[in-house]
Amino acid sequence: MDEIANPGYEEPPLAPELGAGPVDFAAQIEKDWAWQRWGDFAPVTIGKTYRPRTDQPVRYLPVHLGDELIGYLWASVTDDAAAFQFLLPGDSVGFRANAWWIDEMMQLQESGVPPLQALRSRVGAPEDPKGGRIDADAEERTAPSLDALKEIARR
């Protein structure tokens, strides 16, 4: 029945071949899921939120949930990009926070708020049980690129 319904379909491998060396699962998740495989989300997010990537410098603020750092909210200095970067390797807390921040950023972008202003608008706001909070005394920092921020986010 599977062959009739999906001719030529092959199951993707569940794990890398044994002996292939260490696998960076966080990098794979980030590559496949978090940024490039929007798939079903595309109709919901495209044009309704800031771009999730930039080659420009980014300003960022730490996001905490309770006493734990869970990631960074960032915005591009010069273009229309802003998003949440969870700590790497990712975990369920980071993924849940990322989903919350996507929704939050969509609302801010739809309201016409520029990315840097969106970043700063969340400073001192009450903690969300999924998305966390940015403390009122959080220091805004600059990373030379989004890739540099991702290195900062590696635990």
C-alpha cells in the first residue's frame, strides 16, 4: 500500500551511519528546522514578521526564564531582520520560547514597529511562561554578525 500511495518514497535515515564521527545535532536542528524548513509555517509567517537572517551586525539582549538564560532576542542594525536565538544546542525550553517569540515578533511587525524598536520594546516587560523576559537592567550588546551571536549562544 505504501508503494501505491507514495511511489519511489524512501524513509529518511533515523540516525547517521555508525562510525561516521560525532554529530552536531543542534547544528542539524538549526539548519533543517529552525531557519530553513519553514514549510507549513511559511503561509503564516512570510511577510508577517521580520526576516530571521541577516549578514549585518545585530544588537541583542539576554532572555531569561526564571533564573535561567534561555537565549537572546536580536535585531539587525541596518535591515528588517529580528528574531530569537535560543541557546545551542537547542532544547525544548528554547524551542518553545522560539515559537512564542515568533508570534510576538509577528505582532510587533504587523503593528509597524521597526526591528530595533521591537527589540527594545520588550525590555522590562513581565515574564511569559514560555517566552521568558528581558530584565529592565539588561545591557544591549552588539555582535558583528548573526553567526557571531550563534557562537555566543553555544553553551
